[in-house]
Amino acid sequence: MKFKKLVKKIAQTEKPLLAVLIDPDKFNAELVRLANSCAVFCFLVGGSRLESGNIDKTIAAIKKLSDIPVILFPGDETQLSPKADGLFLPSLLSGRNPDYLIGKQVIMAPLIRKMKLHVLPMAYLLLNGSKASATQRVTGTTPLDPEDTVHIVNTAIAAEQLGFQLLYLEAGSGARSSVPASLVKRVRKQVSLPIIVGGGINSVQRAKQAAASGASVVVVGNALEKNVYLLHDISRCFQ
């Protein structure tokens, strides 16, 4: 099963993997084609809130062009599709808005079951990337201060104790600053969960820093919407 193999690879990888985040509102077929010749581990599909994009059509378009696994990363219940290979189900532990801690997940639960989607529960921590993110605006939550390492590490530990199987440290789409490598290393020492790092990775240098931080998966998205061919250079950090 593709999703089980993907989860196993994330958990056991000794070197970081590269994921490409695709917002259905900004779908670019050329990015998918380019990913086929780069070291892309999977596509994550979703957004904080969709305006004109369609999840089913986006996934179908990706699958026509690539055999790379497609994993849902939904902002809400409208972003689910049985066409996906699996689902990283986020709970926004950095905030205290009950809708994004458990409310949206309750709404999604029967839909996920009906679609027979394979799920990996994911603790989602939004950090301050020096720019108000779409996630911050939509959820009405305050991102964590990257310098407050004790609180972030304790939140990560709590996520592991609560049974989450994946941890996402996110600086926000289009962030001016990415998640500090030193912070990822601190978290890595305290939890055994696979760690995904994303947000603000808009250059080869930042990609290298993220890859060397101890992250299991590094996500690039917004930067590729502006320059799809940046993927070719960034992917070299993961070969």
C-alpha cells in the first residue's frame, strides 16, 4: 500500500526528504512535470482556505502527470478527496482555537471514513515567520515565538504524549524567515516523532539549512509558485 510505505519511509529515513506543497488555487502543471525529474518524495495538497481551486480536479491533474504520492494537507472539511493516497490530519496545537484543535476534525471524521482515506494524525505548530500568514488569519490564532524554545519543545513533547504520529513546524506560507535550524535540532533531541519543516524556504541556502536541521521532511511551496524552476536547484540538497 502506497501510503503505508510512505509513512514507513518518513519514520525510518536517515536523510531528509523533499515534499512540494500545492495550493489548488495556484496549480501549475509545469511544477508537477518538473518534480518527476527531481528528488521529490511527495506532493502535499491543500491550503488555509480555497477560493477557486478544486481538490478533486487538482489531484486528478497531478496523477495524470506523475506517480509521486499525493497526500492531503487540509485546511478544513472542504479539502478532502478519495483520489488522494492519504491524509496528514492536522491539529493546530500552537493555538487555542477549538475549531482547529478538534472542531474541524470532528466535521471531517465521517467524510474521511466514507472516503476510506488513510490517515496520519499530525501535530501542527505555527511559528512566527515575520509575516502574518494565511493560517494565522483564517484560524485567528497567534503563532509561537521561535525564540521561546522551551514552550515549543514542551508542546512537541505533549504532542508525542498525546499520540500524534507526525510533527509539523511551520513558519507560514511566504514567510520572511524560516524555522530556525537550531530550534529543529532542539526539538529533534526531545521527541522521536518524524518532523516536517516548512515555510519561508525560498532559496537553496535555506533548503540546505532545513535539510541539515534534523527534519525528516522539508516542504517547499510558495517559492515554487513564484519560480517553478527553483525546484531543480533545491532538489539537489536532497539527492
